[in-house]
Amino acid sequence: MIKPSIVLAIVLTSLSWAQSPPGPVSAASVWQTPSDFADQAHSACDKLSLPTKFADCVLDQMTKAGAPAAAVDFTRELYKNNGGQIGILAGFHKAGPVDIAWVKYPLSLTNGLLLVNGHPRLVNAEDLKLLDTKDMKSSFQFQDLKNQFPKVSVWPGDRDGKTWPNSQAGPNGGVQFVIGYPLRNGCQTCASAGYALFTWNFDPTGKFLGTTFLGMTPPPIQPAPAQSQ
């Protein structure tokens, strides 16, 4: 007869394995999607109405298209953490203690940045709610800009995966990332008004501390109106 204490030890060991946290995000999770992946995923999954069923279908399509298990696991974790958006790790840059991930959202044809392996594990650098827009809007730069662009606002970046954010030492041994965001005059495709720069701040252990408004780049030079003859 097996002693209850032994049974309890087996159960606890099983639970510890089941609840073990995932390993760090790394280049092992990077996957370059085939050119027809978005079309294939839409064709196979759009008929599914429940969001979770749709996500499971896209994950299955990733496996069928040759994505490594680590890439599928990353997409599954991101889906659970970013409000149900399907994102695929397309590039990874080691910075430590927080690293940078370039993510493609193939079903919406957009790209973005995550700051990963800190606390929280995944920080979405395109989440505008995390930006220090209060200080931006009260700055003299922004107030002057509104004279030229009355409807100016900040928008998420559409990252190309070629230019990585600059990292620098932060206060008390922490680390900061400088990231720019497009300023547009009323809509995402409206006239460009330059870029707003923010630092993303982390302590030495990788804990996210918030963002700080850094400044703005000047808007592009507008062409002079044509002179009538």
C-alpha cells in the first residue's frame, strides 16, 4: 500500500512541472512567415466565430507551415497577454536585462515592438496607454506644433525590424529604451507632424517603471504652395 505522504509528494511534483514558467524569449522563437501564410490562415480560420477557436486554428496553421514549437508557444503566450491579437516573433535583439522583440501581426499586416524578459515578461511598446502623453501634451513643443497641426496626436509605430531602439543606462543601474512614435494630424494616414520620443524605464532587475516623455523631432518640411502665373 502506497503511503499518503508519497502520493502527496507525487502530486506536488506533477503540479510543479505543470506550472513551471516558460523560459526566456530568445532567437529560438523567431519564425519568418511564408509569403502566403496570411492568406492561408484567413482561408482556413475566418469561418470560426469564437476568438479562441480562431486563435487555435491560426496556431495550427503555423505548425502546418513549418513554424518551430518555440515560435508557436510565443504566439500563444502573446495572444493571451495582448488582448487576443495574433503576433509572430520575427526578430530578436539581446540587450539585457530586458530584450527587444520585433513582432509581425500577419493578419492585420502591421508590425510592432515588445520589451521582453523583464517584469512583466512581455511589455507591449505599442500600447499608447503606457506613454507619458500628459507631459507631452503640456510641453511647449507640442503646444507649438498644434498651431501647425491642430489635430495632432501620437500613433503606434509600424516597425520595419531593421532599426532597433537605442538602449542606455538608467538611474540606479537600470536600463532605458528610447522609442519614437509618429505624430499625425488627425488620423493614421494624415499629414506627418514628426515623431514623439519616449524612454521606457526599467530597474536593474528588469522591472518596468513606466515611460518618460523625452522630446519631439521636427515635422517634415512642407512643400511651398505653387505660385499662380
